[in-house]
Amino acid sequence: MSTPSLFFTGLLGRTRALAAGLVALLMTALLVACGGGGQVPTQAIQARSLSPEFFSRKAVSYSPYRTANRDTEVVTTANIQQDLELLAQGGFTLIRLFDSSDAVAKATLQVIKDRKLDMKVMLGIYVVSGNEAVSQAEMARGVALAKAYPDIVLAVSVGNETMVSWSFNKISPDTMAGYISTVRNQITQPVTTDDNWAFWAAAPKSITDVVDFAAVHTYPLLDTIHSPGLWDWQQTSVPAASRAAAMMDAAIASAKKEYSAVRTYLDGRALTNMPIVIGETGWKAVPSGGETSRAHPVNQKMYFDRLNAWKTEASAPKNIFYFEAFDEPWKQGDDKWGLFNVSRQARYVVQGLYPQ
């Protein structure tokens, strides 16, 4: 099986987010209670600074797939160019790629270089549980791409949701620390690993010692499916005419709470200087996995606008990668997150950026 067919973070993997979150918060409380948080030394590495461009550019997750079967789809450079030019037109000039495959990552980077597009990339390296050969080959590709496109690749992320308790691609922190170090020792860019907030709110020293920044995922919408008591999405105490706005206010409050849990934990580990970015968050425009009365084009825009407002706050994450640029039909029940539908038509959330 080729590496590109392995990178997807599935909906199934997030089904135990509440339990993971509660465990993470409990562990954080225990660390603070026992007085251990402030005693933990800072990172073992000399942390690399992220480029100011990494903080200032509007960020989005990007995958080029347009069909119902990604494994058989041929990704063309023409389609990638169309996508990137469309994103750049709307000001989305920092993209997150999920792997280092030739078919997607290398092709995307080459399009950016050849067309001289004003785009930067957080490159992904997708490692696979129980398949060392695939993981090593993927790391080698990622290292080669980071070296070949140093002016485009601003940062590298090794692994995607591999260590949170509910991961479907479970890899131990010690193994992940080895992977991260292997990559980091061969490149000059800052390095991280993308994972759910519940992992980062209790991340072991083996991981915090080897990363330059934290890339945190938060999905209040999915919490309404898998952890319906986590926050009040129904807002029945609010008049019906104001209920949608109240729901989205509560949604962004939930995302902020999860981010705050990570910030508090890292600060307690004497890692106050470690930047945090939101590596994934978003809101569906159309229900595709049971999110009726929640997934809606207007609600998507309200969430997006609230994320942008959050970014202006002093205590906000350093950047937020919106998930995602375009719909991907192959995801089935986990589709419809896109700022654009699969036909590359702008949804309401960004129609103001695309008057045509």
C-alpha cells in the first residue's frame, strides 16, 4: 500500500475524545497538585524559532483529492495548481500537507516553486504503526523535501494523532520521539508532531524535549457527537432566533478551553516559551456524520469568523490551520469540512473573498 493512502485522520479515531480529555485534565491537575510541574526542566534541545511568516500567514489544511476513491485517483499538477491559485487568491498562503508522498507533497511543492506562487508549507511526515519500513521511507522523503525546498517548507510535522488514547494509528511516545529526532537531526526547520489537545495537555517529557512547538487539534463539532455533554451545543435556554449564534459562541469557548488546558500544562512544565498552533480545527457546512442542527453553511462561517477574532487576542495560539480547504468525497461521513466544495465552488464562509 502506498504511503498517500495512509495519512487520513479518520472520524473513528476521534470517538473517544471525551475520555481522553478527562484523563488529560486529571493528569494535569495531579501534576500541579504534587508540585512537580514547575520542577521539570526546559527542553533538552535548543529550540528553533518559527518564521514570522508562519505566524502571519492565513493557514489552511490542504489535500488535492477530488474523487470517491483516493487510492486510485491520479492527482494532476494542473489540479494542484488550480487549487493553490484559488487559495492564494483568498489569502490562504500557508498550507499544511499531511504526508511527504511524491504524488501529493512533492508535486505540490514543485508547483509552488515552478509557478513562483507566494505559498509556504508545513510539511507532514506520516508514520505508520507497526510498519517500520513504511515509516522510515516516509521520513526519508520528508527530510529530502525539507532540504530540497527550504524556502517553501517553514516547518515539519512528524506524525498525525498517533499518541492520543483513541488513535487508530497508535505509536508510543518513545517511538515517536525517536522519529521526531531522526527527522529533526537532518533538517534545519522547526519540527513538531500534530496531535489532539488531550494528548498535548499531558504530553510526556520525551516528546516536549524534542519538538520546537506544539501543533494541537480541537474539534468542538465532533465533541457534540462523541461527547455530547462536554459543552452545551443545543442552547435551549436561549431564544430560538439567537440559538445558532449562542451555539457558535459556546463552540469557540470550548476550543479556547482545550487550548488553554495545553498552554497551562506546558507552562507548568517550564515551557512557557514553546509556541502553540492549532494544527486542525473546523466546522462542517453540511451534515455527513449525524451533525444535523449543527453542520450548516452559516454556522461554519460563524465558527470561522470567531477563529479569526480569537487570533487577534493576546493569549491566542500563534496560528490556526483551518480544516480544511476542499471537500474530499472519499471521506464519506467525515467529509464536508471544506471552505470549498469538491467542485471548487466557494462556500458561504469565504464567498466574500471570491466575489466571482
